[in-house]
Amino acid sequence: FNLLLKLEAVVSTQSTGLGQYLLAMSFGEWKSPITLDVATSKRSEISNAILDSTSGKLFWICKKPTGQFVICTGVHEDQAVEWTPPEYNVMSRVHEYGGAPYFTHKDEVYFVNKVDQRIYKQGSPDVKPVAVTEDVGNGKLRYACGHFNTFLEMIIIVREDHRVEGSECINTIVAIDVKSGEQTVLCEGADFYKGVQTFEEKLIFISWDHPNMPWDTTKLNLGDLVRESDGKVSVQNLKCLHTDASILQPMLMSKDVYFYLSDKNGFWNVWKAGADDKAWYESKMETGYPYGWIFGFPGYGLVDDGVVIGAKGYLLLVDIDNPQTVKKDIGSIIEKQGYKFITYANVLCHKNMVYTIGMDDPAHANTLIRVCLDTEEVYAYNTTAAPDHLKPYISSCEKVCFPTSTEGISAYGYLYRAKNPDYEPDASSRPPLLVRIHGGPTGCTSQSLNMGTQYFTSRGFVVFNVDYRGSSSYGRSFRRALYGNWGVYDIEDAISAAQYLVDQDIVNKDQLTIDGGSAGGYTSMAMMVFKDYFHASLSYYGVSDLLQLAKFTHKFESRYLDQMIGKLPESEALYKARSPLYHAEQLSGAIGFFQGSEDCVCPPAQSKELYDAALKNKIPTFYVEYPGEAHGFKKQENLQRCLSNEMFFFSKIFGFKLADETKDPPPIENLPDSCA
């Protein structure tokens, strides 16, 4: 294959010398073995791992190239047993983002189906699922975060009710009779519920109300499940235990002992009932995965004599009686097997076994790991490293701390340099830059091996994933820096990130690009309206009108912008001032749009209207809408088109010739004749 690359390079440059042909290929024109199939392959994408509540058997969800999410069991992904028939898709739409769409009891599976949002029960992989809940049409009753309670012999689960047209949906905690499907509301009145857990008759959960998001301020609640003599069930003695921080992921160890996560001390740490003056295990690292949008993904787990804590930087077994005593450094055990995970999430424990999804290892995609505490044996359920023949093409990740526009304040980024062993560019030239902005806006970027990133770097681009002020994983103060500053700090820090690389002579100052999805799409759009810095931008299902987003988005995020920008109607002028659409006449620089037709978070109009403005302004632009896709694309064919089309767009703007054929190239409007 390398010989083929060299021959192609020789032919394309009319060069005769071996060293000369290597110098002749411009950045962006490199041919790479990291193809679209490789870049979008999701065979190893495992998520939502759980243990059966009775047997301890491991289940997980795997995403197939078709976009279907299936429940699996087994010893490895290659030999996994799929439970979910082709006509079903395991996905909850509670909060629109879902998560925790299934649970098990006595090795039977209960799952939420994407299309109708009903709960189904499945006894084994070879039997047809049977509906537990009624069909109310169009998925108007949605469910997430459930489990089977053995005290009541009922399902306890979060329900989201969309049956009243024109009104805000109603969130509750309900009990469901498995045989009859009859439902009883246990808890109501709060805007949102999460983290529902029971231990026999004890119920613990999280709730919060507008305008808070779960990473702002939540309530921790504890009550008793009761079955009356007439058979009716209810919750009694309900108490609100804590309200002074972002409290998440409660776990009952017994009827009287519970743990939870709180950022009261500035970082999400593990706290314990009865020790409310300080964290039970205090750390300057966030525990587990940045929480908020989705259900599930526990950051810690309980064993008989300890707590397993997964955090940004470690996975430890801590003594239950003396949390300062680390009984076992599980992260170090895993690291001896060649992994270098920075984040541990989805922590599960059963007897002497610990399960976790290791994340943020630049050499591996997210990996489901099992560790035996007795023998220290490590087992991986999915293969996540690049194949040996591709490893020379993999660009390593470099964490970068760069100065922001505010003196003395830094932000962070993860740098991937252009890398392809088959080409050696002129020492005086510098590669184009692609700055990538995460969603949220209070999300964060990932450092895990991403072959989509490598698709660009192996073709001659530098990629810089930015965690601007307001990103998660750096503590509450850094996250809350975005309060009132969305549309300010994200834009400023993206420019500061790019300029830092320009000043370091790492990238070409005349070939600066930016892309992002959702909130990152907003930043990518806003950059081309309010700033004259980047030369090309790509928005994935982004936001152009913040006022319309605040007024018409779904319930979960309907008051999100109260913190990020300001309350309405008092701050309406500020919303308009920061919305790209209200200043479309200022749009300059090439911009493209990718959109899903069924996106309820950022509807197509958010992209279409700015696209129309780009047409009017004679700006090079294109618009691609994928039927059936929602907020975040799932189908492999569409992910491939996005990568190929983005590279095609940049090649036309910067005038380099692609080594690969473009998959369904979009028609680019207003492209100058010199670039066509």
C-alpha cells in the first residue's frame, strides 16, 4: 500500500526523485489509508453498560452502522449475543437526549423502543419483546432511568408525559405493574427527576426546577415506598435532604446509608449521608463523566467494604470506613495493560468484579473494561486501538493550556498535528487548522481515539479541540464562567486557541477553519458573523437565533439560556445582539451547514435561515439536510458524507486537490470561478 501511495505521488507531481515527490504534496492533498469506512466505523462503540440486579450479569448497548442501538451480552463484542430484533431500537427520548433506556431483572430485559417510546419486556435473545406499557401514539409517554423494585414487584421509572398538546410536558416518577401495565404516579411537582434508585422500600432520587439545569442546583430526596391494604402504592415520609449544590447520582448502600455526588466544594466528589460538612472523598478532579444531558453513566460503585471511584485521572477502591485509605489503585492495574485512560465512567461493581468504561485515551476509543479485584486480571470487551497497519498514521494528542483574552485566565485544548509517514512537506510550509467546538455549551471535548479526527490529520490538517471557559471537567468555577457569557467566551477562546497555534508557528495563518455541533454549531456560525478571523466554517445542527431557541426548544433546555445569557423578556435585546441571524448582513467567509430533518433541539429553520442569508450575501455556502436524522447523526452513511463533504468544502476554499473521490459532493453556491 505504501508503494502505491508513493507511485501515485510521483505521477501526480511529475517528480522523479524519491525525496522530491515527498516534498511535492501539499497539505490537504495527502492520501490516507484512514478511509471513510475506517473513520466512521462504530463497531466498538459500547455504552450504557449495566449489571443485572440479581445475577450480576453484564449487559451493554452497542450502536450498529445503521444507527440501531441494540442490547448485547457476551464475553467480547465479536462474540456478543444481540437481544434486540431488527425492528426495535433501544433509545429513550426523555429530555430529548435520553440515556438509561433499559434495565434488567433476573436476566430479563426491559427496554424503551425509539419509535413508540413504549417499555418492552424480553425474556431471552430469541423471543419477541412484549409491550409492558400502552400505546398512546407518537411516543407521547416516554421513559428512562428505570429499575425493578422487588419490594413492590413493580417498575420504578422516570416518565415524561407529552399527551397534552400545546402544553409543557410533565415529568414524574411512576410505578408500573408489569402484568397489567397500570401506572401510579409516585412523585410529581418538580420540573425534572433523575437518579432514581431504591433499596427495598427506600426511594432516593434527584429533582430540580426551572431555571436550573442539573449542573446548577438540584435537590436530593429520600422517601418510603408503601403498599396500602387496598393494593395502592405511594411514597411517604418524603424528605428533601440537600439543596445547596449540583447533587447527582445518589446510591443507597442500605436503608440508612447512601452516597451521592456534589460539587459543593467546587468539584463533583463523592459525599456520604451524615458527613455533610465536607466531601467523603475530596479531590480536585471531577468524579466520572461530565453529567447533565443524559441519564445513567454512574461515576462510582459500591462493594461490600469499599467504594470504587472513577474520576478524571484515577480509578480507586477506597475503604468504606476510612476514605483516606486507598485499598487498590485500579487505574494503575489497567494502565499496566497498555491503556492510558484519563476518565473512568459507567462504574459498576458486583462482588469482586469492577466494570468501567475507560475514556480519553488518545490511543484507544472508549473501552469497556472488567477488573477482578482479587487476581487483578484485566479484560476488555471491545477492541478499541487502531489496527497495526494504521498506527503510523495516528496523530497523538497533546494537551495545551493557552491564554485567553482575560489576563491571567487560561483555557484548554487538545492538539492533533498533521501526520502521515508517506509525505514530508516543505519545512517552510504550515498545515491548515481545523478548530473543533464541543456542544452544550457547557459540555467538553473528548481525548479518546477518534478516527474522524485522524481522517483530517492524516490528510494534512492540524485539529485543535477546544475546551473554552465554561466547559465541564475543570470544576464548578470554570464551568460557571460561561454564565452570562455564551456568545462571548466561546468565540473569544476559539480565536485565542487558533492564534496561539499561529504564534507558535504550528499552522498556516491563511487557512484557519472551524466546525462544531449544536452549541458548537452556534459558535461556528457566530464566528463568521461577528468576527473576521476564520476563513471557513461548518455548522452541524447549530443555532442561529438564540431568541427562537429559548422560546421554542424542548422543556429540558427551555430555561438553559437564563444562566448562559439572561432572563427573558428583560434580556431580549442581548439575545438578538448575540444571534447570528439578526446580523446576517455581516456574514462573511465561507460557511456550510449539516442538519437533521427531525431535530427537535435545533430545528432545521435555525440552519436554513442563515444559509439563505449566505446565498443573499454571495458567500460560498452549501446546505445538506439528512432525512430521519435528529440532533446528532447516527447513520454511518451520513457520517461519511459529512466528513467527505467537509474536506471537499475546504479543498474548494483553499484550492488544494483531494486525493480521494468525494462522497456525494454538495453543490457549493457562490463559489468564485478561481475555486470551482
